[in-house]
Amino acid sequence: MNSRTESTTFEAVAETMRPPQGDGWDYLVIAGIFASMFALAWAALATPLLQPLVDVARRQHWTMLWVRPTVIWITMGMLLLLLRTVLWLLYRPFAAVREGDAPPLTVVIPAYNEGAMVEHAIASVAAASYPRGRVQIVAVDDGSTDDTWHHIKNAALRFSGLVTPVRLPANLGKRGALAEGFRRATGEIIVTVDSDSVIERGALLAIVGPFRDPRIGAVAGKVAVHNRRAGLIPRMLHVRFILSFDYLRSAQSVFRTVYCCPGALAAYRAEGVRQVLPAWERQSFLGAPCTYGEDRALTNDILARGYDTVYQRSAVVHTLVPETYSKLCRMFLRWDRSYIREEFRFARIVWKRPLFSRVLAFYESTITNLRYPVAYGSIALWTVNAFADPAALVRMLLAIMVVSLVYVLYYLRSERSWDFVFGILYAYFSFFALTWIFPYAALTVRARGWLTR
């Protein structure tokens, strides 16, 4: 498959992902979201829905320690849902930069045992709509043991003068590979693209657009699932990714504090990267060097320097995701470990943000993080209650269904697809098959490695 064919294929797929433009369906979905939010709040706070938990607390007094905080958190969580929805509706993507105004750009692609996919990643960047003389592609082989280096060299020959191939003598981890690429970057803007990802033709012009504002230091692109038709797990993850970007990051972008600019597609002001590069490369946590979570860590560093971080919905990348349960768990373990580490850092950084951003980020981060003790405590309560009242399990399953239906409405605004069903399935899959990951990640937060295979 040549670069032109690849670009055409992904542009065709992308057309099915374009958000609606304020038509009747759009208004209907928005109305449904607000109606479902108020119905959910009424059901949780004005009906006996939570009565089973109260009954358990009365029978076993120790559980009251969890019931009251749970009710408070539900109330605050509903307010957060409303706030995020308003911000989500206010979000607008930035205008893409015109080719004549495009600044010099470096795209860094780190790779480890990626095989032929890295060549597809490089080809998608080479085929992007960006002035040829203003793009530098740095492809870094992080000590791979397969044929990754062969495909990087082949891409360098295909796109002569565009690709700078770099081979590290030993595996340093993704952070080390990125750092080497950053040091070789000559552009004013540095873009990172994962080696298992392909960007859309207009992604580079789009992701550079926000940098017209000198206050912006990093931009998150939109990540969709490349292999979404490959099985149940990729289908579920596609819905999750759309919600994570078109909903959560859209809302965060309005107060200009996107917490994580993803490695699959992110852009940084080169000046900001150079300021933080030495400390970022040597970052450690509890005495262990940090080799994963490099994207969230770099975003935190950029925020700590006083820059804003935003989301660009029109800059789209399609990435490969795990197709098996074991690989999925490794991915979430990596994400959750870095999340724990970087949340501690962000708790200090948030106070440096402008007042508007500080208040919203602090509220969102606090309520979001409280979900862990509340959720695990509630699961324990439901389990205890199920022994006395087996119907509690049915009520719990129905509650998962109702909440997931609310969230898939957000997905339906981004994509009018029957794939929303997989969002409901993911809610059950996550509850029964992935709940153990966060506690385990917290206990093994010092672990190292790419954890991608």
C-alpha cells in the first residue's frame, strides 16, 4: 500500500467520524443528554434508588462510613457532569494554519519492535498536507530486535530528504527514544506520532493552528481506533476513545488545561520542550526512573512552565489498540501507573494556573479522583447487600446500563453509528474485567518498561 492509497483510505474512514453541524439530530441528542442528566439526578437523589445502601448501613453500622460520602460524591459528580457538558458544547476547534503560513515542523516517531507498521506511520506523515520543505521526520528505532530498523531505512529511501533515521544501540524506553528525537528536531513545532498510528492528511496543518496563540504550549490531537473492526475489544475501545477526546478533552480545552496530550498525536512548542527536556528525561518517582507515561509527564511540564494546553478535534490520528485481554491489561496498567504519578504532580501545578482554569481544573480533578475510593467502597457495599438481597445485583446491573446510556449519547453526537452499543458493552466489561487494574497499578506504580507487548 503506497502513501497516497493509505491517505485516501483513511480519509474515507474519517468521513464517517465527522461531528454533525447543528442539524436536527444534533439538537435532539443534546436535548436527550440534558433530559437524561436531570432524570439520573432525580432517580439518584429524590427516589429510593439508594435505599438498599442505606438499609445495609443500618444493619451494619460500619458501612455508614461509605454511604454518606457516596451520596455526597454522587451529588458533586452530577454537578461535574453538567459542567463538563456545558464546556463540551462551548468547545470549538481551532482554525488550521494555511500552507503559506505553516511554520517549520518536526515529527518524531519512536518505535520499538513495530515491524512494518512504522513504515505506514512514516508514510502517513509524508503524505500529509504540509509544505514539503518545512517538515522534518525523525524516526527513532529504540533498540528493536525485529525488522523495525529495516522498515525505517526503507521509509528513509522512499522519502529521501524528508526522513532522518536514528537507531539507538540499546533499548532506552519510549521516553529515551523521544528525547533523542527532540534533540535532533529543527522545527519550531514538534509533533509526536506513535509508530503504530497513521495520521489523516490534514492533521499537521490542523494541529499547528492553535500555536498562533503564544500562550499555547501543547496541543492534543484526536485519537481514533485504526483496527476498530478487528474484534470486540477494539470496537469497545473506539467508543471509549471518542468519549475521552471529543467529550472530556473538548471540555478541558475550554479552560485551556488538557491534562494529557497523547503520544499517538500531540504537538509542542519546541521552545517549551527544550526548557523542560533535561528534567523530563531524568524524571523519577519513588526512586525509580520513569520510562512510561511520557506524554502525561511532558504535558504536566508544559503546564508548569505557564503554557496552556488545548485539544484540536480536527487533527485526527488512527492508532492500533490491543485485540486481546492480556495486551489490554498491559496498556491500562501503563496508563493507570502514570496517571497516579502525574496526578500527584498536577496537584501542585494546578495552583499556578490562571484563576478560571485553576478553579475548574481543581474541581474536576478532585471529583474525578474521589471516584476511586467511592467506587470501590460502593462495590463492597453492593456485594455485602447482595447476600441479604440478591435483587441488589440486578439493580446494580441496571444502574450500569442507565449510566452507560447517558454517556453513549455524547458518542452519538460525534458519530452516528450503531457502534454505540459497544459503549454499553464496555461499561459491563470494564466493571467485571478491568476493575482490578487500578488497585494493582497503585501497588506496582514503580514498575518500568514499554508494556506494549
